[in-house]
Amino acid sequence: MQKIINIDGKDVKFKASASFVYRYKQQFGKDLLTLVIPLLKRTLDTISVFLAQKNDAKEIAAEKLITELNIGGAIEELEIVDLYNIIWVMAKTANKDIADPVEWYDEFDVFPVFDVARELLDIFLPSLFITEESKKKLQAMITKKK
């Protein structure tokens, strides 16, 4: 999945695919899963609140899923540099010619990291799911929440 975001007047292409997981490990020396589990847990918590407000049977399924994925609580919170690293890897996956992280970020006068991360969530999370149907369901949940 790909997306273009205008950052500091520049159109930047991002891509989430299986290769960005390998690229992350290769560049930063740690497994992306250690960062993704807490992100998924927070996302599922948010989805659960959303479903609870809808007050329908889906709430039960979401609660069960959240309970089973609660292993994320044992992992440390995401550091801001990790967020920058994930964003850079998604940009590098889309454009292999970009510079290393420090040099690439120096190209921007302003880099609204939280805004960019929020924009990338809709391609990042679905890329972690196996089936197209799962991707579509998650995308629908994210879209409804906005």
C-alpha cells in the first residue's frame, strides 16, 4: 500500500509492504514487532471504545481480541525516535534513493511527526494483516472512526 503526503511543501511517497519490516531490522537492528504490538494494542483499545459506543455485538468480539493481545502491556512504550524510524523506513521502501534518516530529516524545515504518523496509520496497520478481507475491515473501522 502506498500514500503520498505533502510535508513542508514536498510530496513524499510512503509504502507499507513486507519488505519494510526487513528494511527496519536491517537499518535499526531490532524487530519491528516489538514496536508494533503496543501500537496494535492501543489501536484495538480505541476500536473497542468505538464499538462500545455503537453498542452492538461486535463489541464482544473486539473485547476478546484485546484480551488475547494484551501481551503488549509488557513492552516499553514507543519512543519518538522509533516513530521517526518507522516513518523513514516507509519512505525508504517507497523511494530507495532517499538519504539515511538524519540526512533525510534534515531536508525538512518542519516535520510534523504526529500528523504524518496519523496519516500513515491507514497504510501501516492494514499491511500487517494477512488477507485482503482483513485489510478492508480494518480500513473500514479506521475510516468510520475519523
